[in-house]
Amino acid sequence: MAFSVIGFSVIQLMGEYLFTQRTRDDQRIADNLAEAFSGYLVAFDAQSIYDAALEAARAQQGRVLVLDALCVVQVDTASEMNGQRFITAEIDGVLKGSDGDYGFYDAGSAGNAGNYWLRAALNGFSGVNAMTGLYASPIKSGGSLVGVVVYISQVQEIYESLRDIQIKILSWMAIVALAVLLVNALVLRTITRPIGELNEGISRMSKGDLSARVRVRGNNEFAGLARAFNSMSERLEQLDKSRSQFVSNASHELKTPLSTMKILTETMVYQDPLDPAMAKEFLTDINKEIDRLNRIVSDLLTLVNIDSGMKLNLTDLDIGALLQEQVKRLSPLARENGVELECQAKESLEVRGDALKLQQVVYNIIDNAIKYTPRGGEVRCALSRAGKRAVIRVTDTGVGIPEEDLPHIFDRFYRVDKARSRETGGTGLGLSIVKQFVLLHGGTIDARSAPGKGSTFIIELPLAEKKKEG
Ligand SMILES: Nc1ncnc2c1ncn2[C@@H]1O[C@H](COP(=O)(O)OP(=O)(O)OP(=O)(O)O)[C@@H](O)[C@H]1O
Ligand SMILES: [Mg+2]
């Protein structure tokens, strides 16, 4: 819209400019002739008037008429209207005292109002259907009007060049309009629509619908945005699912010891009289269940802390000493279970880490190895160095882990043999905590196993950077 307004204004301005320019030039020709003729008139030099008129007409490719004060044509460079009375609005204006006047006529329709000579004057010169300009200028002598110069010139080419400009501008406008439409369609396809869909997806998600996904179109930045949105909502959905799974698993794990305690307590309550020996036995069992509850709750709290961005309390520590310490702590359990526990950690390696967390890591792995190794078996720990890493290996000759379970043992609440783990008091949280702790230290943990023969857990931790002396 604005564009077409500008286009039309440009056409109008161009037209006005061309016409003023032209009329100014033509009027000057008429004025100059009038001035020259005034001199010739004073000298009664009719021949010079005729010659000058002819010369001007030829030079400007126009027609010159010289009229006396009574509007009778004295000179006509086209030798057609001599002796005829000729009057137009412009000539009349000059007679009434104007310094000069001009008008434009279409030679085809001029004179339809009855002015026969007007048509003759224009047609005789420029042919049919051409735009023609008529300039009248007073010839003065001693201050009084003695005649009128009429100069007729064709302005058709101005009209034509104006029409050319008009056509050009209009065609450019059409092209630009088309381009605007195309760009609009493109913008709608590549920007507006994807943003709209993304908007809808976000508002669905903010209302709690985590299954919201948007369509990925093409391969531009918006497609990237859509992909990022989809992977974000997928991740949120997964997180939401695993969170509810976690809560349900946790509740289940807490329920088991509570039910046991409830049964034991009720049995004692309804026993009359209460057998002190039995009461003592039941209370011992209840005490064990309380320990178990305690362990589960502290494991759950540890996981919650990890999820909410746990901070490590870092120091440089001797990992060999730490390993030996935990082996010593677990020796009584190994003895009780009839498992031989041995440790080879002669090398002293320094690791930058959180002592309490790494103790828990090593303790859990050795604890598992003892728990899942039958009487008469062996558990061997070893520490070595591989490049810039400390490698801890815990190998047992226990029950092993089936291949299909191996990828899941680090998942929360995952147990290979639920009944057996329950017997050994396991909740399936130990390894998931171990893995998180190792990852927090920038390390890795891996498990290899041959079912029936035993398993090996390998933990790699980055060594502490050696401080340069001085
Ligand atoms: N050394 C091992 N040999 C055989 N199976 C193992 C070994 N270590 C772990 N597992 C299997 O992996 C499962 C997960 O271990 P994890 O330590 O997470 O749980 P848990 O020992 O059952 O319980 P928790 O450690 O929470 O008390 C165990 O239930 C067990 O089935
Ligand atoms: Mg365990």
C-alpha cells in the first residue's frame, strides 16, 4: 500500500518536473521572439520578422504565428492561416495584459468546442492525436501592445516518456508486490508457523503435559530449536517417570521392614502372658529391621542430595591407604561369611577426592563382593596405575551376574535376584550411589562377570595433579 502511494507520487513529481521544465523553455522562446519582433516592428522590417519566425520554427521544430493587436495572423510559418483572425484563451490573456500565457491541447480533440482555427493551428503542425503546447507572448512597443507571438510546440514526447516511466514503475511495483507476497509466504512457512507450534508446545508443557512434541521442519535454526525443545520435553518426561518410579520403589522398600515390625509387635501385644525369651528374640528382629530402615532412608537421602547437585569436599588423599582401611573394616564380615579377603595396594597413589564418598564407594564394592560370594570363596582387591589414573580392581569368585542384568546393576533399586538380596539385606541402591560418586570425581566404573565363576569391578579415578616444587 505504502509502496503504491510512493510509486504514484514519484510519477506525479516526475510529470510536474518535466512539464515545468518544458513550459519554462518554450515560454522563453516565445518571449525572446516577441522581444525581437518588437524591434523589427519599430523598424517596419516585415521581412526580418518573417525570417526570424521561420528560423525559430525550424530550429525548435515548432510553429510560430505573429498576430497583430486585432488578433489577425500576419505571419504563419506554416503559411496557412495568414489573414485569419485567431484567438484562444492564452491569446486573450495576453490581450488583457498578461506577460505571457500557455496551455496544452490534445491536437485530436482541440477545437471541438468550435474553435476551428485552433484545430487548424495545432493539426497543421503536429498531426492528429499529439499533445501540443501553445504559448502566447505580448509584442510591445513603447509600453503598449502591438501584437502577439504564438509559439506552438509539440510535447508529445514528454507524455510518452512519462508513460514509459509510468509503465516501468508499475511493472516494478508488480514485481516488488509479487516478491513481497513470496517473502511473506516464505516467512510464514519458515518462521511464523514453527514459532506458533513451539509456542503451543511450550504452553502445553507449562500446563503439565510433558508429552508435548513439535514437528521438526527442514534443517534451519528453527528446526534446531524444535529438536532442542523435543529432546528437552522428552528428557523432562523421562525424569518425571523415573521420579514417580523412584517414589513408588522407595515406598515399597520402606513398607517391607515396616510390615515385618508390625507383625512382630502385634504378636507380642496379643501374647498373654508374654514369654520373655520370645519377646527378646522379637525385639532383636525389630531392632534389625530398624537398622535396615535406617540404611534405606540414609541411602535415599544420599540419592536426593546427588540429584540436587551435591558438592564434594575435595582433598588430596592416599587412595591405597583408603582401600586398605576399608578392607580392614570389612574383614570381620568376610570372616563371618567364610570368604578370604586380600588386598594388594603397595603403591602409594594420590587422588583428589572426597574421602567420605570414596570410602563409601570402596566399602560398597567390597561389601557386595563378600555378600555375593559363597563360603570358601575369595575376594581380591588391587590398586595400580594406568597413565594419569588410579585403577582399583575388586575381583570375587562369587555367583556372578548374568549378561542381561549387567547393564542394569547400576540402576536404582535394581537387584539380580530379589529374594536372595532381601536375605542379604540389599535394597539395590548401593551401586547406583557408587556410580554417581565415581562420576562426580571424574572417574569411571565398569563391571565384568562370568555367571557362576565371579565378577570384577574396575574403578578408575584421575590422579591428583603433582604440585611443582618451588
Ligand atoms: N560382586 C557381585 N557379584 C554378584 N552380583 C553382584 C555383585 N555386586 C552387585 N551384584 C548384583 O547387583 C545388584 C545391585 O547391587 P547394589 O549394591 O546396588 O544393591 P544391593 O547390594 O542388592 O543392595 P544395597 O547395596 O543397596 O544394600 C545386587 O542386588 C546383585 O544382584
Ligand atoms: Mg550393595
